[in-house]
Amino acid sequence: MRVLPDYSGPMHLWPSVEVVVGAAETLERLRSRARIALVTNALDSDERAVRRALGRAGLEPLFDHVFCARSLDSRKPSAEFFARALDRLEIRADQAYVIGDDLEVDINGARAAGLRAVWLNASNVALGTGCASATGWADVEAALDSLGFPAA
């Protein structure tokens, strides 16, 4: 979902919410290939509030799990954040993939914790082994596939 700079506080209370172009369609296709979890640093929302925001945008059914910094008692980019989410998912770091738009917090944090990552970035700069980049959600599936994402 798009972060709208004019609003603050829990997203589910914002006057409007917006879905990033192509995100819903891509997540729908990925659901046939893997479980989908959302991990967020949002401190003003718990998992229920995040799910309400996702519901307003029609995205809630696409996520099997939602993890917030509040419940994980840590924040991205710490390895502890990712380790706690992985523990709750009952998977190893080498079985997980992160898609994120913040290079330092999402991508470098995930990579440091041993996860593979796709960076959503306009310049499409590749970051080396264990990471790929996509200019938008339409490119995410191909980027994941380049990292060995499980086939359907």
C-alpha cells in the first residue's frame, strides 16, 4: 500500500488508502507458489489494525501472516526482527524472500539476516548475489524467479 505523506497514525484510520499499481495482481499470482507474509515497522498499529487497513484496500485475503515491530519486539533492519518472523513462520532464512522499497531497512536488513530480497526501485540497480531489483510490481515475479523462487 502507498504511504500517503499527508496522513499519520494507523493506516486503517486514514481517510483513504491506496494500493500500489500491480501489487494485488502480483501477490495473487504469488499466493499459488508460497505463503505470503507482511512484515512492517509500523509502531502505531498491531496486526489487527494492519489487517483492517489491508481489508479497506481489498488486500487482506492475500496475506497469510502479518508481523509488526510491536509484536516482534524489534525493528527492521535488525537480524533479530527477521529471525523472530521466520521463527513464527517456522522456516529458515534461506527459504524466505523479502520484497521491499527501502534499501537499508528492507533489503540490506533482510540480506544481512540471510534472506533473499527484491528491491522495488525506480533505477533498477542490481545489488549482487541474493538480491534482485524490480522497477515496479509488474517486474517482481521475474525478479523472484531469478533468485530461485519456488515454481507453482
